[in-house]
Amino acid sequence: MAFVRCGDCAHFLPDEVGDGTGIGNCFRFEEYKLKNPSEAALVKARASMGKGLLYPSVERDCSKFGGKNEKS
Ligand code: SF4
């Protein structure tokens, strides 16, 4: 799997504090949490997003990646 950067993903939610280079969030993950999944399902969802932090420039292996110019 290719490594991607959250900062290049249409689903990335930049940190609202500061200049936006800090830790952000993932729209796909927040959307999933609204379904009130079990703790086990949440752990599985986190793993499917790839490991690592959500800082814009951190490389991660995420199967949910959608480039900013891609529709998903
Ligand atoms: S879908 Fe993956 S690459 Fe995109 S913001 Fe979420 S965790 Fe990052």
C-alpha cells in the first residue's frame, strides 16, 4: 500500500488552532463515531485508517484516503 499524507486528503480536517500545521482530524473517522460503534469496532476502524498521527505531513498507510481532487 502506498503511503499518503492526511494533508493531501479530501477527508482531512485541519487543526483550527494556530496556522493549521498542528494535529488535525479525519472527517471519515468523526462520521463513523456518530454511529456509536462499540469500543472494539472503534479500534478496528482506527486500524483501518492506518497508524500514526494526523499531522498534515505525516505519512500513513490509509485505505480511506481520497485525494483532494478525487470524489469519494
Ligand atoms: S481518510 Fe485517511 S488519509 Fe484521509 S484524513 Fe482520514 S486518516 Fe488521513
